[in-house]
Amino acid sequence: MGNYLNPGNKGFQKILQSEYVDKTGLIALINKSIGTMEMLTCISRPRRFGKSYAAKMLCAYYDCSCDSHALFDDKEIARSQGYLTHLNQYHVINLDITGFISEASKMNLALFDVPNMIADAICLELTESYPELAGKSLTNAMTACVEKSGKEFIFIIDEWDALIREAKGDTAVQRKYLNFLRGWFKNSNFTPNVVAAAYMTGILPIKKDGSQSAISDFYEYPILEPDGFARFTGFTEEEVERLCGIYGMRFEDARKWYDGYDFPDVKAIYNPYSVMMAMRKRKFDSYWQKTSAAESLMTYINMDFEGLQETISLLISGEEVAVDTGSFENDFETFKSRDDVLTLLIHLGYLTWNEEERTAHIPNEEVRIEFRKILKGTGVNRKWAELLGRSHKLLEDTLAGNGDAVANAIEEIRGTQYAPTFYNNEQALRYVIKFAYIAAIDQYLKVEELPSGKGIADVVYLPKHRSLLPALVVELKWNRSSGGAIHQIMERDYPAMLADYGGEIVLVGINYDAKQKTHNCVIERIPEP
């Protein structure tokens, strides 16, 4: 066993020593691809969504240098056709490209040298097992290895695109690396005879402009269209519910914090890293792993690139926005439109994609917190900072029962870029209210059009778990009266509906008088029962 050639099954053994969620069904999908035209698989996922765990699992299953029956015989894969046919039957090349980049940095080597480092490392381990292959080129040595052993190679490459990202703008490095991969995966003298299958993971899909044609034969399964790989993207709802039972954690809280990545066939998918951290620490919190790429997007947000600030504000307030993902170039540099920036945020896991509606939204509380951190950072756009400041003051005045101040604040926000061009109906007023109370997202869960059995409230803000704040019920009127809005809240019996909540309730009636072009607000407080 080596580090890169036939690394064995110790990595997967260690995973099994912890609380393991069985994802071995993924192996069956790769087994089906072996020896077919679909044998090259490329998976793109956000960081911390289990890509490295999957790589260790695949190594343990395919590696011919070890016996992994005991690791898999009681797992899902053991019940699938072809389980024994492929178990421990192949040479495995296992590469983590980020590891080679780190090693090059330690040795003061240029990124240009990384492909040579990879080739040298594999050749060294090949010749240790087969001394007679010394002196041959890498592809010739691997071909001879297959001829001698009768076993083909399965490639498992984690973070394949790391070198492309690291060498952005350096076409010489990128070209050398891609030509290196071409020698394995687009080589008619090598690929059909030596490669049984390949499983590559990365963050972004393969570029569309032809510059990465060396790997264009791969079948891609990005976060936008994971197809059969969807349930292996993260934890399913059933898996998270089981973990909550084992660790004695509230499933409802896990759903609020980490759910939200929905796919047509499997529905809810949870961030696996964050779920396991919450279970082990016995605490629901944000365990999100930040990326420098996401922080660099602040440049575009601060520039208000094609109205990005308003879009981000809508997203933070809980809205979905339409996104055209078709123009994205699958890189971290080329942004031609607002939609390109939003598409990158989908690939990074900051937004979730609704394939049917072609819309995106912030998936859960964990990611919403990260958005707020980014937007509260230094250098944030002045207009955005002003909106947040107004919103915080508005929330304070609402809780204090100062209806006149609330009405004035809504007037001010209506006069900003965050208001619709045509302010002519109740929907337009609702649009402004979403921005006006955006600061409430820190401490409240927003529910729109909450049914009471006797009608529907426009917006209800429920305090988050363990908060001492009162619930807010907001009713909107157009050319009526704010007092009438309060009457309607009482008539529809919202206080009774929120009785189980158990705290104080603040009723907020807001009306816009189109003739006078003014807002007015009435606030009433219902004490805790």
C-alpha cells in the first residue's frame, strides 16, 4: 500500500469508528459506470459536503491491496448487484490535489511543478511494487502494470480543480495540468486499456469555453443537476432525524439550522459537516466553512453590480429570486451579470437552487448568519449600512410601541432604492416592509401569510428559540386605516393562534394613504397570558 497508489482502507476504517451515516449506495452508481462510455464521473459540491469522505470510501472498496469485506458486508452496497464483482478488484490512484499544492509551497516550488510532482509520486510507488517498470514514463508504466497484474486502474481525485483555482490567470500552469489529465482521460492509447473508471470532485463544474477540453469526456453532476447523486450530496432528512435521536437533539432545530438544499427526487438535503458538528458539540450554531471566493464577492455587492444589494437584501429577508444560471462561465473571475454572481453563490452552497422554479434562496439559518457577517464587515456599502441602521431603529420603535416613528421610518425606506418603482397597491407596501424589518432576521423567524383559520396575516415574526422578545404580527392596509388593521388581527384571532408560543405579542397595523401619500401605524401589545 502507498500514499497515492493503492492507499488501502485505513482512511475508511477511521470514518467507521465515528457515528457513520451509510452512503455506500454511491458505490453502486460508480459500479454501473465501470467499463462503459460513462466511466468518467465528475462531481461538483460546496466545501464540507462529504467529498473527501466519499473518496476514502471508494478507495477502501476498490483497492486490490486490501480486504474490505468486513467494512462493507453490512452496508447498503452489499445488497446491490455487482457488490462482490468489483470489491477489491482494481488498482487505485488516489490524489488530493490540494495536498500537492501545499507540498509545493513548503518546498518553494512553483505551481508549474505540481503535475511533475504528481507523476513522480505515482511512478515512485509503482516501481516500488514493480521494480521492472523503472525508467518508463508514467502512462507506459501504468499500461505495463495492467498487463502484468490483469487489473485496471480506478482514479479517485479530490479537489481536481484546486490547481486551476490557485493558478487563476496563469495559463501556462493550467495548460500543463490539463494536458497531464488529458494523458489519462482523453488518450485513445491509454484510457480504454488502463482506466476502469474515474471519480473526480471539485467545487465548480468544468468550464464551458473549451479550455478544459482535456476532461470534457467526464459526465458531470453539479449541484444544479446532481441527478442520481442527489441523495449523496449531504444527509437526508431521515438520516438527520436518526442522528438527532441518537444524540438527544431537537430535530426541528436541526431542520431550521441546516436544511434547505432541496432536489426534485430526494427533497431535503442537510449540510453533513455542520450536522455532525452540532451533534458532537450538542449545540446548534453556524459551523459554516468560509471561502475566500465568497468574501471576494463583496466587491460586486459593494459596487451594487446590477442591483446586487437589493437582491441580497431580498434574500436575507427570506425571499426567492429568479436566477439565469446559463451564462455562468464556471470560474471565479468572469462575472458578466448579477446572475453569474448568484450562480457562483449556488455552487458555493450560500444559496440553494429550485430547479423547477428556476429560483434561488438562502437555504437555512446557518448560511443566513454568514450572509449577515459578510454584510456587516468592513467596507460594506454605505447605502446598505444605512438601511440596516434604519431597520434596527425601526425594530426598536416597534417594540417600544412608537407608531409614529415606525410610520416615519417606513416613509424613509420607501424613498430609497429598496422600494418598488410603482408604489400603487398593498403588494408594493409589503415589498417595502420586507426591507424595513430586515434587521429582525437576526432575532426572528419571518412567516408570511400565516393562516389562522379565519384569515391570513400579512407577516408574522416569531422570536427564535429561547428569545425573550415578543412575537410581531404585522397587518398591512392600502387606503384604509391602521386601526382597522389591528381590528382585523383581533378578528382573525391571531393572539389565540399564537397562545402556544407563550410570550407577549405585539400587533402592528400599517396603512398607506395614497391620497395623502403618507403612512400611519398603530401598535398594540398583548401581555403574556
